[in-house]
Amino acid sequence: MKTQKANWAAEAVGWYGTVAILIAYASVSFGWLTSDNLIFQLLNFTGAIGIVIISLLKKAYPPATLNIIWSIIALVALIGMLMRL
């Protein structure tokens, strides 16, 4: 039972990551947000972390690597934005 709950939680985290990144991309592409928007960067950062988690659990290393880099880029952008406040 614990394994099923853990699997479900990991899948939910992975799906959150996918949806968050898609929302961020669509929001910038359609002009709803700009890339210097805090929400855009938070969606990218949290979404990438979600995909990293599920990718590592499934031993899918290429998407894990891509999203580790993606999350670092988003984190650097977030830190820069917060330092300008």
C-alpha cells in the first residue's frame, strides 16, 4: 500500500512539473506573462524540479539532466529578481 501511495505521489509531482512548464511557456508565448515575471520563473523552477524528481525515480537521466539545468537557470533568474526588489 505504501508503495502505491508513493508511486501516486511521484506521478503527481511529475505531472505538476509538466503542467507548470507548459503553462509558463504558453503564458510567455501568448503574451500573458513576460520572462521577467516572478510567476513565470516560479512555474519554470517548480515545474523543472517536479520533472527531475519523477525522472530520477524512473531512472530517465536525459530529462532529469535537462530539468536540473532548467531549474538552475530559473533559480538564478529568481535570485536576480529578488535581489532587485
